[in-house]
Amino acid sequence: MFENFKARAETSGNTEVKRFATTALALGFIEEFLEKEEVKDASGSYAVWAKSPILEQFDNEAMAQKFPGLSFNVTRELAKGAKVGITQLKWGLAETGSMAQDSTDVEQRLASALAWIHVAILPTSKIIADIPALMTKMHPKDDKYITLITGASKTADIERVLAIGVHGPERLVIVCVDDLELEGVQQ
């Protein structure tokens, strides 16, 4: 399923998919990515990381010291001035290369929609076939605000000219992690 997901996601435009065997390798990639993108404590150069289970797997304070512009407390102001927004997604859909998330928590929406680059962390084991399969996994009592993300933000509604990054991030980096599991997610 991963190969199908990757192929579909990368054809959606301005999207790259990376796969790592371990959470440690994925976190190493994210650190290198933040360095490469020159995350620092200046508007337009911030990074925000929304609450997620993966945060329990490393020293957040040490990472914040290494990258002074990185915040684990996502606010509207920080997200608005962020170059990079990092979230953890719940499901991947192989048929479309889309990802699904319960975004009831406003931090998820802010980090994934306001930053110029969205880094989406996805457990490889949570890539499923399609939307009908997703509907068997989600329940309205548990998942109140469903977000589907397919590629970077694109629109052509202004004089039929393609514009990227108008209604959200102009770039999407999906980090699939083989050994990452989400607590409380139905199989």
C-alpha cells in the first residue's frame, strides 16, 4: 500500500514522501530538514509542532534549544509567521495519496494550514485502501472534525491561473514511519 500511496501523493504536486524504518531515523530527518530550512526565531522562519503522540518519544526542550524558532505551543500568531508546521496524521489513503486527521484540536489546523511548509508524520501501518475503508475506522463520537489533505494548496479559481500556496501550505513533506503507532486507533 505504501508504494501506491507514495505514487499518488507525489503526483498531487509539491509533495514529497519519505519513509523511515524507525522513529529515531524520522526525527533525525526532521532535525536535518529544520536546519536546511533555516528555522530560527524570526517571523517567517518559525516552526510550530502541534501536539501529537510522537512528541513523547524525544526531548522537546533539547530540540527547542537547538532550534530557537521551534515552538511546541502552537498559537495563531506563531502559526501565521511559521515557515514550517509539523503535525502527526492518523490515516493515509493509498487510492488518492491523501491523509486524514481528526482536527478538532485547533493546533492541528493551525500548524497544517498556516505554515508555508507542512511536514506530516504518518505511521506507515495506518495507510489504508480508500475513503470507504476510512469510514469504517472513524466514528462521529470520536472524530468530530475530519480533515483530508491531498498535496500542497492549489487553486485555479482566479482567472483559471494555477496558484500554489494561496489557501494553505505551498509544500507538503510526508514522513512515513514504519515503527510508529498511534494510541487509541482502531485497527
